[in-house]
Amino acid sequence: MSLEIELGELAAEIAREAGALATQRRTEGVQLAATKSTLADIVTDADREVENLIRERLRSVRPDDGFLGEESDAEVGASGITWVVDPIDGTVNYAYGIPAYNVSIAAVRGAPLPESWEALAGAVFAPVFGELFTAVRGEGAWLDGQRLRVTSKTPAGALLATGFGYDPSTHDGDLALVRRVMPMARDLRRMGSAALDLAYVAAGRLDGYFERGLKPWDFAAGALLVTEAGGVVSRRDVDSPRPMLIAGGAAVHQQLTAIVENEQ
């Protein structure tokens, strides 16, 4: 068994366990632990508990690996492999009882920076939907034994997804970009979970996705899903506080990139 497949199986196994814990805690009632960048940017006790579970499970199996999670301090490893984890992606959905949340786990090689790493394996598990999306570098992207492929043609216009930052001062710019994108769109979806948006692009449920301000744990697993499903993922303005991520089939990615490049 290759290292990549081994990492992928581990990511999938732990994602399922973590998702079950998140769902259990949701049924027991969500406790708000803190806010982060703004009052709207929340973290629950469950976020922290689920991340601790993932971290401990990984440490027990691969103690020399590094760890980069949303809710805890980064840990440098000796193996050259780092796990990039969002314990509950879609926390606001989770807190409100909207089922579009997931556990996102990726294994990467190299420095834990998106421009430097090589993504090796990833899993995105949406526990309420019972869907586990997995990808292994060079082995494709999968859902329930079915290989995933991005869409290739959009004669009726592209079904796109996006998201907005928690800082109200950024909303005007995000909405202005949406206005520029809409002429190429069939319609727009706003799910509130970057990892699910990317998984849905990989599965052909969406034609493309774009969003500013994502963190590495938001897209590490999802981006690998898209590329292993034959799509293209790129990041622009990576030195800015709000880099832009664009994902989709080649044609949609090209169209979205051209629009973003012409932002005023």
C-alpha cells in the first residue's frame, strides 16, 4: 500500500469518527465557546472537542506528523507530513441546526503553506447527509465507490457557489464581484461551507466556486477533491489578507479567473 493510500484511509476513518461526535454534540445542544475575528465568526465547544479527537487519533497512529488545525496551535512534525484539519467546517450552519456542515481532513507534504505543500490525501465527511468524499493524489476522487468528475460543459450557464467573509466591511466588495460573475451563471448557491462547496464541484453538483479569505484548513481537502476529479483550483492575491480561491472545470475556472482579474 502506498503512503498516499494509507493516509487517505486514515483520513476517512477519522473523519467518520469525528463527524459522529459532532452530530452527537449537536443533538445535545450547541454551546458557544468564543468568537474569533468578529462577533459573527464563532467557535463552539464541539469544534474544540472534535479537533482534539482528530489530533489525538492522528498522534496515536502517526506521532511524527505535524498538525495544522483551525482551533488549536500548529504543531511541527519530523516526518514531513502535516495534517490540515477543519473539525467542523460550516460552524454557523452547525450552530443554527442547518445540516450543511462537515469534517475536513487533509494530509500534505512539505511546509504547511498552500503555495508550498503537496496535497496527498483528503476526506470531507458530511455526517448528516452520510456522505464521505475522499481523494488520494494520483488515485482520483470518490464518493461511496463512485469516481467523481467535474462538469465539462455548461450550455445553460454555470451553477456557481460562493461565500462571504464575517467582516461586514468586506461585503460590498464581495457583492460587487457576484454582480460581475452573474452574467456567466445559471444561478448562485451560498451554502456556508467551503469544503462542501469544493466537494460538490468535484462531484459535478456545482460547476464552479469562488471565495475570498479562506484559510488553509477551509480548502486543503476540498481542493484535492477537485483536482483529482479533473478540475482546476487556483489562488490569487495570496499575499493579501483575503486571497481569492477559484475552483471548477477548466472552462468555468478560466471564465471566473478572467472576471476576477478585471476586478476594479
